[in-house]
Amino acid sequence: MRNDGPDLLLRSAGNDAHVRETTPTTTHVMSASDAVIAKKEEVLCLVSQDGFELEHASDDLKADKDVVLAAVSQTGYALGCASDDMKADKEVVLAAVSQNGDALEYAQDVMKADRKVVLAAVAGKAHALEFASHALKADKEVVLAAVSQTGWSEFQGKHTFEFASDDMKADKEVVLAAVSTDGWGLRCASEDMKADTEVVLAAVSRNGWALQYASDALKADKEVVLAAVSQLGLALECASDEMKADKEVALAAVWQTGGVVSQYDQAFEFVSDDMKADKQVALIAVSRNGWALKHASDDLKADKAVVLAAVSQTGYALQYASDDMKGDKDVVLATVCDEH
């Protein structure tokens, strides 16, 4: 009878050893695959809550469309963390700019030249026009979509219309849309448009300060200046000397500014010397804002009716009255009554 027990045991042990060596390897490969899936699910969860978590993902996941779509849908700015291929993927970029138009900044040039993408971007953030291709900055539909909804960007300190092409800044339909939304848009318009009465009237009716960007001829145009000072009395500062000496214009300006009682914001400061000596204009100015007495002529600072009107509005105006008025019993009483 053959005694092969030790050999058999050895072979058996060897086989067991082989099994022990190979089995963990197989298990390791499966675990790695599971780990990749688990990692993707983990990152998907993270970027769905905070798109900027994409920044910490692996390069493979920054190029994974599911992950990137989840990230940019949460915050469009996450596009900046995605791979170049994803920045050129239309579906991804559309999702990003639809969430935040400014995400267009991070898209590849081919997407910045895509009309549908840019229209979606400016629909959400008008000043995303800055990141559009040169061709689309000259596209009338795109520019109209941008300037028709908003103007000034507080964050950037720029006006959306600044980013349009020169041709668009000279296009009357586009310029009218821009200034009708925000009068400041006149600053970006062509010189011809700044001299166009219809355009300038639309601008100053929206924001009186836009008068500063109008042509010299329109700064001397009574219809334009009246529209400007009726919207904002302080716009009188930008008008021609002739308009500053026009009584109708002066009255409109001081009446409008009087709504803000401040020692600084006074249209009366900018009227001509003749208007500062006009009792009717001065009375309206100081009745609306007592601080305006500071700019009245010396004769009117000594006029009891004017000084009484001023100190009745604010007792602080007494400091600008003549010495005689500062010692006048009625004036002093009116001042004391105002202070109490």
C-alpha cells in the first residue's frame, strides 16, 4: 500500500497556498471597481449640495458628465473646475449658464461663440455679454436681449452696453433699448446717438444724470434739460449756462431736489446768480430744503420771508442768514420751534 500522505498534504497545502494567494487578488480587483462606483456616488452627493466640491474631485470625475452636470446645476461657477472637454460640452455649458450666466466666462471659446448658449447666459446675467465672442457682441438679437433687461453691474462697476460692438452702440433701436432700461447706457452710445434728441430724452427721463453724456447742443435744449431735472434736480449741474439761467428749468430743478433734505444735494447750488437772487425761486428752494439758503444771494439771506421759510424747514439754516436775521425775534422763534 502506497504511503503518499505527506506528498498529498504538501500538494494540498500548496493548493491552499495558491488559493490564499489568488483569492485576495480577485477580491481586490472587485473592491477597486466597487470603490470607483462608490467614490462617484459620494462625489455626486457632494456636488449636488455644493457644486464647488468638484474642485476636490479627481481628474476623472471632473471629466465625468454626470458629476459635472450635477455640480453646475447647483452652481454655474463650478464649470471653472470641470475638465476642458466638459467646458466645451454644450449640454453642460447650457446647464451652467442657465444657473448663472456669468459661468460663460469658464466655457471654451467654441461655446462662447454658440448663439444659443450666449442667449441663455445673458437671459440670466445681462453682463455675461462680456464673455461672448466678438461676433455675438455684434449680434443684434443677443445685444438686445442683454441691454433690455438690466444695465449697471454693481459688482463689476460696468454697464452691460459697454461690451457691445461699436456697430451696436450706433444702432438706434439697440441704444433706445439700452437707455430705456437704464439711462446710464447713454455713456456707451456713439457720438451720433448722444446727439439724438429721442435717444437722449429716453435716457434722461430714466436717469437725469445721463444728461452729462448728451451732446453740448442737447445740454442746451430746454425740452431735454427739463426732462432731466424733473427726474433728478441735481442734473442741472450738467446743463448749459443758458439753461441754468432759465427760470422754468430752475424752478423744476429746485422743486425736485427738495424731496431730499440734505445740506449737500441741492439743485439751487447750480442755478445762475440771477436765479439765486430770484425771490420766487429761492422761496421754493428753501421751503423744500432749508439748507438751500446757503446758496441764496446776500439780499435774500437778509429777506425775512425767505429766511423764515428756510428756518421753518430746518433750524440749521439760520447759520446762513444775515446778521440782522439772526437777531430777528420771529426768525429765532421759528428756529427754536423747528428744533423742538
